[in-house]
Amino acid sequence: MPTKWTINNAGGGGNSAELIGCHLATSGNSYQFQTPSGGVVATVTGTGTSLPTLPCDFPMFNSALAGTTAVDWYISLESTTDGASKNKAKGTWSNTAPLGITDTDPDTWTTQAGVGVEPEGDQGEDEDNDKAAYATPKL
């Protein structure tokens, strides 16, 4: 499993462009959400030597990330084995408090492990999820 992924597309709307270049990384028994420069802005820690069970939510943090104005971020990590190659991370993001059970269509992001060209037919084919994001990992 990769230990670092980089978001290169966060879908559309709102502050999605501010997620471009951000990283998701593992460190010991934790997942870290990092700014494009690698600064850790949120961490979710598992128990013992195990990573947190997915899905998991990063604690809310306030940051400009790749933008210029700091806003509140609510980031959820749903999977690190998404996509046809089973090496993408994906999750949801919002700049408002977590969604209630009746809310739908949160913004989403995903990452991709590996280096080089996207696997054919693997990027952006989910017509129902126009806000999916893709990234290349840093191993």
C-alpha cells in the first residue's frame, strides 16, 4: 500500500481548488492530511500499531491549504483501496459542519497510487460522481 497520495483534482464547486496538491499520508498508526508543502493540518490515529478503521473523519481544521483564505475543512477518508487498481484513496470534503442523515451529494475526492499515466478507463468515468478527485502518490 502506498504511504502518500497527492490530490490533483477535487471536483468542482466551492473551495475545491484549494485541495489541489494536498496530501494524504500514513505515519505509523495515523493518517495525516497535509498542505501542498507537507505541513500536517489534521491527524487521525488508530489503536496500537494499526491504522484507523475506515471510514474515518479528520478533526475539523482551519487552513488556506492551497488557497489564500483560511476556511474550516471537514475531511473524511472512506477508502485507500478504491479504483480498478485498488490503490486510490477517496473521501469527502466540506467547508460546513458534517452532513445530517437526510443530506445528500457531498463533495468528494480520491487519490491514486503508482507513478505514471492513469490506468485506461479508470479516471473520471463515474458520471454520478462529477466531484471525484484523482491524485498520484509519493512513495
